[in-house]
Amino acid sequence: MRKVLFLAVALVLAVNLAMASSIEGEIREFAMREYPNDSNMQQYTYKKQIDAYNYLVTVKDPAVKESASREYPYDYAMQKYAYDKQLAAKRYMETVGDAEVKKLADREYPDDYSMQKYTYDKQLSAKSYMSSVTNQSAKSRSVREYPYDYSMQKYTYDKLAY
């Protein structure tokens, strides 16, 4: 029994070492491709990529991580950046108050929380603007042309009213 357990642990360690060595080699190659003639930048890039890789191994949201990985498959530093940006936007979108505008943003960008946040903020601002306009005929036409897009309503209103 001890022998089997020892062999299993040894196998797991060997696999982990091979993966770590593979990742390090991959990152070294990435740094060399990025800066073929600059060893200082290669070292900097290598360290930055290793740090980002180690960070990504610890993250908690697998869907956001997968999205970042898909967007930047060979660049761990950019994956980290995209992950952090998407996660912050996801958390923001979980706190927003206007359900109608949130639904618009989610429908437009179902897999991109950063774009949902951008769209939500833009649409909410335009919705607020449209609720305060005074030229009713321009407002009616704008709403008729773009019933589900406050940003386009605002754009159309401004063109018609001014």
C-alpha cells in the first residue's frame, strides 16, 4: 500500500514538474519572440509573464478566466489584465440599479462584462438625458426610430432639435 501511495505521489510530482517546465519554456520563448535582440526586455517580460501566470493559477472565476485566456492565448500578462478588468466590470454589473438598461447591455454583450459596463453607463446617461428633454416632437420621433436604444435616441434627438 505504501509503495502504491509513494508511486502515485511521485507521478503527480513528475507531472507538475513537467507542466511547470513546459510553462516556463513557453514563457521564455514568448519573451524571446517579443524581444529577440534585447536580453533585458526578455528578462523583464519573462518575469512579468511568470508573475501573471502564477496569479492566474489562483483566480476564482473560471468563466472570466476562460474569456481572458481565449482573448490572449499566449500572453499571461494580458490575460491577467483582461481578467481583472472583466471581473471588476462583472462585479459592477451585479450592483447596477436600472434593470431595463442592464438587460440592454447584457443582450448586446452577453460574454463581455467590460462592454456591458460601458454600454450600461452610456445607455443610462442617455436615458436620463432623454427624460429631461423638452422638444416633444423630436423626442417622439427619436423614440419611435430607436425604441430600445437610448444612446441612439439621444443622438437622433440632438440632430433633430439643434
